[in-house]
Amino acid sequence: MIFCKDGELTIRSLERDDKHLIVKWLSDNQVLQYYEGRGNPHNENMVEEKFYSEDIYETRCIIEYFQTPIGYIQFYPISEEDREKYGYVTFQDTIFGTDQFIGETKYWGQGIGKVLMESMINFLITVKGAKKIILDPQSWNQRAIKCYEKSGFIKVKLLPNHELHEGELKDCWLMEYDAKHMLRYNI
């Protein structure tokens, strides 16, 4: 199933045949530096367990650019537990979270991440009814944070010791996109 298409960028459902792509990407030290950690290269069993387990809430997808698979994205409604953890207990509308990475490093630094985020924002708001979208990049990952900010996300709250990465608990930024700002960014 294709979730969104924006010019030459397509987001489609993760398929069984994509397993080798995830293994390849999550075995690349350049990718692992930012996603999962260099001490955590993934083999087929790890990919099977993490990306192909049943989870009725997560939608897992492959990012294609000019019909070439280049990365991974997932989206999901935020659970009550996470609403509490992130400070959204009183917000009663729909909130989605997303996680993503471009696994083909030759596509880094070309603005594809911004197009990806704008496409996902548009899809989650117009199709899924999201009123807010959140993500939590590690605070040191300036490239990701800059991409998200260019796409209309703002830093909401620092999450100290939020994510284990390369043997250390790292701070992350809770970043938010509010659907009220959609027109401001021409998405």
C-alpha cells in the first residue's frame, strides 16, 4: 500500500522482501551512528523481531526516491502512557509519533529528509486526522533537528537520559508539529 507520494518520493508499506534492506542499512556504521548505535548492528533475526513483529499501532514503511528504496519510516498514534510521559495528558485530540532514517547515505544532505517530513506531516494531518505530530531526536543530532525545524517542528521539551545509544543514556528533544501551523509552511 502506498501511503503518500510527493513527486519522486514514495512512502509504501514495509514488505517481507524489504528485510535485506533493513539489515543492510542497520549494519552500516554511518547509519548506526545516528540510529540504533554503532555497537548494535542488526542481523536478520534482530530485524525480524523489531520490524516484523505484530504491532497493531505502528505502521512501518519504506521510503523510495525515484523508485529506489532509500530508508525507513514508521508512524503511530501516541499511547496514553506516552501522553503522560511527554506532557500531553490534557490534550484530547489525535497525536501521532514518527521515527525515520535514510539508510542510503549517498542520499544524505540533498533535502530529501525535509520532503519526507513534509509529506508525512501532510499525510498524518489530512488522512489520519493528527492535530499534533511528535518525534524525539537525540539532542546532539543537529542534522536531524535542523531538518525537522525546517519542516515546521519546534523543540518543546528536553528529555534527559531518554534513549540508550552506544552504551550511554542520551538526552533527546521532544519536538512537535502542530496542525494549526500547516498553512504557514505551505504543506
